[in-house]
Amino acid sequence: MQKIKLLGKDVNIAFNLATEIAYEQITGEAFGIEKLSFTKNAVALYMAAIIANNPDIDINTEDIISKASGAEVKALSDAIYAEMKAWMNIPDVMEEKEEAKDEDEEKNS
């Protein structure tokens, strides 16, 4: 679990079963990494991680969209993806290959 500062509050961020269930309750669909390329699904994952791991914190989607700074959203995103990587046991080698693939695709665009 990681702790970040979001909108002046200390927020615990973890990716776990509770986060997946919260995501599915928010979106009404099964969690899948491939769905996170859509911004609305990424924001749903941010909210799921906040809701699942901080029952007493009052932060909503509108707060993230319109009140959080870019640096705060990046810290939130980085924490969630780091926690997801640990939860799913994604080896660093696979992550490096994906980054190289993304860079190649950007160069070829």
C-alpha cells in the first residue's frame, strides 16, 4: 500500500480484490487492463482505489477531474499502477518490453 497526498488529504492507495470489486460496482463491467486505455475507465479505477482503501475519505470523481492538480493525478496513477504490478506479479521484464513497444509505436506514428 502506498500513501499519497491528494487534495490536501493523506490517501492510501492499493490495488487488491476490494479495488477490483469497487471498479466493477462503479462501471458495471468486469475489470480488465485493456479497458484502462479509456480515460473514463482510468478515472473509475482511481476512484475504486480510493473508495476501497479509504472508507472515511470524502473524495469523488468530480474532485479528481476538476480539483486535483496534474501532479496529484500523476502521483495517483503511478501509485495505482505500481500497486497493480505488485498485485498481479507482473515481472519488470514484461514492463520494459511494453515500454519499448510503446516507444517503437510512437516513433512509427
